[in-house]
Amino acid sequence: MKLLTIFLFTLMLFCPIFSTGQKTQLTSKTLRIVKAIKKENTFETTIFASEATSRQLKNAAILKKSASVPELIILTQNNNPVVAAYAFEILSDTADTILYQLILQHRNDNRTFKYRRYGNEWIHGSYGTMNLNNHLFHLDGLSENERTALDSFIICEKIKSRYTAYLLEEIAPNTSLYKGIKDLAKDKFPGSTIALAKFQKEEDIDLIIKNIEAYWKQKTHSYVISTTDALIYFKHERFRNFIEENTETEPSLAQVVAVYQDSFAYNIINSNLDQFDGNMYLKKSSVKSIYKSIWQNHTPIYDSLLLKMWDRYAIINDSLFAYLSSNYPEKSLALSQKSINNIKEIDDRTLVSIDMLNFILDQDSTLAEEILIDNILNVKVSYFQKFTEFGKKIDSPQVVNALLKRFDNESNGHITVSVAKCILSYQNEEYNQLLLQAIEKNTALNDWALKDINHLLTSYNIAH
């Protein structure tokens, strides 16, 4: 049935797409704008309509507004590749089912022209290749069956595009696609070795190893796809030996070995974590990849590695913290204090710093207060509100004194307003009077901050 689907899909591609296409005539207005586009003879796009200042971008905007879908379909066949490319670009916003047939129909059109996208450098590109690379990713309107047929066709026909590479990296093993995938792997096409490894066939081991070694020898790579990742999907004794033989010269192997979940994998990863060439940015990027692999293949044997990653490279997030703090509270307390004191080092998109602060408060309230006071006095404005929000949980004269000290002569409104919010949240008359005195003394307060603080005072019914 799948082969039949592919066959029918292929047949459809090489038949006229719309019988009405031959009957449709271009309007005089469309013909005029096509002539103008041909005259400029360059292809460029912009993200915002307000940036469409060049003559060609204005021409494209008129074509988009005036040309009908049947007209645009005709224009994809135009003898000028710039006109055809603009027709594709406009259709990509409105007609996915039409577009994917047209893209593949024109995939071997090698006419070149000068183009640039979104203000980047001018380059020369192929009409067919540009359509494949720029539009296949964005066909969101396809049905599941259309998408499956499209992907199958691309692989079986061995169409080499950027879309194909990322499709191969993600696609699940399917016996009907095996031959096409293996043929692409023989050509060392990006992503194909990963797709081939997912079939877990011993007969493919030599080819997989050969392609990984070839990938290592490349100085540059066209796609952000690591052929080494093929080892994640095929556990085998020969691959264990291959990893062991090459781990000293290929640090990237530490990013894939976690699937073995044993001391063999532990030792390789641990050794990698101990190696540091002085470039923290690159090392941290590598360690993040190792962490992802460990977390996906987690077993308690890796826990000490996770703690080491947190300690040395500040690799921590909310889910990892929840696991480690539950199972290793003492170590997590010490590492939480270290992370909060070096908060700029952690990736706080999951707000793990809030989890850490609450954990410290639960474990040791005295330590939590000390950390809070230190950060109120010293932390930069970008992190300050995080600590004043946490400070609302710790009502003590020492914290209030620190808040008032930071408020004195402070001109940054984000800091002064945050201090006021924290102090007022305690609903303590003595604290409120101290805040009013501090407001009077601080001549550096800017207008908008003072306005916000006065609004806060009014909301708490405090005369000022």
C-alpha cells in the first residue's frame, strides 16, 4: 500500500497539476509587474513590509497583492527564474498542497540568479534548490498522508536538500525507505547515517563506521547534524570497541556513549568532564550535549556525573534540580549556594534559581537569610527583583536594613520600586515608616519610580 501511495504520488507530480492552468490568462496588471520584476532581475525578500524600500521589493509586494493563485501557478513556469521564484514565495503563504507538488516538479531546475534573503549578502543560487531548501520546511498545511507521501518520495528519489538532511535525522525506521536511506548513506549525505543506524542491521556496521570516520575528517560541515549521533541508535559490541579505540582523539564520543548505561560509558564521560582546554564556552556547550544524552538514558550510575556537571559547569535546570535535591540534599544545598552566588553562570530559563532559593530556605533558614542579604546589597539590577520577590518570605529587621541600605541614593527605578514592594509586603508599620524616611532622603529617585512608589503606598493606604 505504501509503495502504491508513492507511485500514485510520483505519477501525480509529472502530470499537469491543474487542467485549468492552461486556460488561465495573466491579467494586464500582472503582466506589467512581471515585466518590472524581469527588468530588475534580482530576488530579495524582507521580514517587515516597512523595509520594502527597493524597487524589486515594491514590485514583489504588488505581485503578492494583485496576482491570483492560478496566475501564480502559471508564473512558477516562467522562463525568468526570478519571476518564478517570487511566485513560489507568494504561494508559500497561501497554498501548501499546491506548493509541495510544484516544488518537487521543479526540483531539477538549475537556472541560477542573484538573490538575497532578509538583507543578507547577495549570492547566486539555483531555482530548484532554493525552492527545496526554503519552502519544504514550512508546508504546515499538508495532511498527515500528504506529508508522509512527500517524505517518502524525497527519500526514495534521493532528493538532496537541507530539508532531506533534517528529515533523515528525525525519521523513524521504515522498511519501504531502507534502500533509499542506504543509498544516501553511501553518498555520505548528512543525516542518512543516523537514519540507517536506526534499522540496527549488522550488515550496515562497516558503512556506519566508515561514514563516522569520514565525518571526523571533515573540517567544515554544511549542516548542524553530527554523524557520530548514529551510535546512539545502534548498540553493538563492534561499536563499543570503536568508541573505546577512538575516545581519546574524538571527545564527541562522550556525547553518545550514555546509551550503554554501564561503567564503560561512565568512565568515558567522567574522563571527558575532567578534560578542559581553556575555552569554557566550547566546553560548556559540549557538556550540555553530554547532559542531554545522560538525562535521556538516565540510570543512578550517572548521578555523580550530573553533580559534577552542576559543580564544574553550572549545568542545572528545574527537572534536574528536583531529582538531585530529592536524592542528594546535602550536596544540593552546597551547590545551590554556589549557584546563587554565581547566578550569572547558570541558565535560568526554567527559573531553577527560585527552586534553589526555596530549597535553601527549607534546609537552612539562617543560610537563606545570609544569602538574601548579600544579594540585596550586591547583585546587579538584572537579578535584583528575583531576590526581592524571595525576600518577601523572610521577614526580619536584618533583611529590611539591607533593603533600605540598597535604596539609599539609588537612582535605578527597577531597584527602588522592587525594594518598596518587598518592604510593603511585610505590612509592618515600623518598616513602613522607615521606607517613608528613605524616600524623603533619596534625592536620586527618578520621576517614574517615585510615581510607582507613591501608587504602591496608596494601595496600602499609607499616607505620604
